[in-house]
Amino acid sequence: MDVKFRIGGDIELYITIKLFLIEIGGKNMKKVLLLIGCLFMGINSANALTLNDDSSLTNDQGAKISSEQYQILKENYNDRIIDTFTQSNVNSLSNKDNKIERKVTYVVTTYRTDRLGNIVDSNTIETSEEEAYAVATDDSLVVNSQGKLEKIQNNPMMRANSVIGGQYSTESKAIYGEYWLGDDNLYWGSLHVVWIKMPMIKQFDVMAMRWDNSLTVMNVYGAQWGDSTQKMTTYDESSKNVKKTNYGIGISMNLHDTYKNECELYMRIASRTKFGTYLHATYQHARHSNANTLAISQSYTFSSNGLGGVLYYSNATYRNYYDGMLGLSMPFPT
């Protein structure tokens, strides 16, 4: 029989557990207890991870994940991402002997608006995980013009601006990049963004990667999602939101207005040829409401002189629509 479990609250879980019971008791009761024990391993995705008779899981791509592999994967990925993995991704990313280059940066941005709500200027810093999460729980924290995080009441100029009707809005995000060789002999790269404190502007953001060797990418996958009640919006190589050349690939994602408390974005690519000594990745967040068309977001070329060392917008106006995050350069793991 099939048993469907649901855990309420902010986390909703739907997992189909296939129990093939001939009789109740003895060996079969142990199997039931084992399966229910696996249910509470920490699975918390709105997507379906199917629990099998042998306590392994099967994800949406048909990849089989042992309970041991799942516990290792959970150290770096949530269930939404695990549900998208190919079998090679599961095998390679859960193999502790496999060399994987991982980088992470935390970014905090404060916007200053006038009394009409127009953005006057902004300050962005790369900071620590602790400070990025502190921003999410303390609305008084802002990035000052010296690139330091402080409480607004401790800065006379900021306090004065608030008195005359101006406002400050601070947001923070974590950006993770990976580069590895899979057990399928494909070279893989991924980029994952977690909004820790939600952005004020939700327009066309761009996730992108650039490399030095001319090559063809494959297995293109992109996604964005909100909280556990909302479905993923996904992108593949055929999507109009994907821009691809032999030296780079970008995915434009129009952040949904329905995202109120949570937002994550993810992209993953593969190639039969090594990307190069480094794989360069960036996430450019639209900081201006005019970045509201796919055409504007895709009006870039791939260049080391571009935003994040990846995206070059020749139109200065369009270039200034984005936050100019520095980007990640991931060396091939050796």
C-alpha cells in the first residue's frame, strides 16, 4: 500500500512510502519501523522524494539515493536541490573522496530612498555569515558609506535622512559556487543563491558562468522557488531565458512577487570538456525597477571585464541596473 505523510507548519512534506506488506508483525513490522525512521532523517522538501523498501530514496530525476548518501548530501544541499540531481550528481557529491571546489560569499546591500520611494544610492559589502543573518533579524542594521555594518541610530546622517522622510532598506544573500568532475566523466559547475533577507526589488536577475576554453555545455538546469508551498519555476537549454555561447551561459530569472519570506535560485551545467583552470560565476541582482524585461537582462556579452568578471553590459544605463556583485572564481579541484 502507499502511505502519504504530511508535516504541517511552514514545512509541508509529501513522500510516498511504498510498503509491500504480506502480513503484519515480525519482519514486516521491523520494515515499517525502519521506513518511518527514515522519514524523520530530515527530509523537508515540497517536491517528492520517494522512500523505497530498502530505505533508499528516489528523486524526481529517477536517481537512487541511499540513506548514507542522503545524510552526506544534506550537509551542503536542501531537498529541493537534491530532488534535481542526476545519478552522477548524487554519486559524486556524496563521495567524500571526490574533489569538489566549493566557494561561498555573503553579500549585504543597503538602499537609500527619498520620501517618494526613489532609490537615491546603495552600499554593498561582502561580509560574514554571522552579519548576513543578523541583518535578517535586525531592521536597524545598515551598510554605511564606509562599507561597514552599523545601526542606523548610531549614524547622525542616516538618522537625519530618516527624519525628513527618506528610508533605508537592507537585504542579504548567500551565494554558493561549485566545480567538480563527475563519475560520468563530465565537468560540472553549479551556482546557488539563498536570499537571507528578501530583496526590495524583484525584476530580472541573472545567474551566469564564464570559462576560458571554447566548448559546448550540456545538461543545463536552472530553477527558482519560494517557500515550501510554492512550486519551482525551472529552465532548461531550450528556454528563452537562457543565453548560451561557447564561452559562457546565463539564465535570466524574473523573481516572483509572490516570494515574501523565502527565495532561492539555482543553476547547474556540464561539459565533456574541462571548463578551464577556473570556472567563473556570478549572480547579478536587479537593483532598479527598470530592469523589467528579458531583453534588458540579456543585453550582455561574456567578458572578464564584466560584472562579477562574467557579464559585460555595453549600455552603461543597463549595467547600472545591477548590483555589481564581485563574483566567484573557482579553480578546478586537484
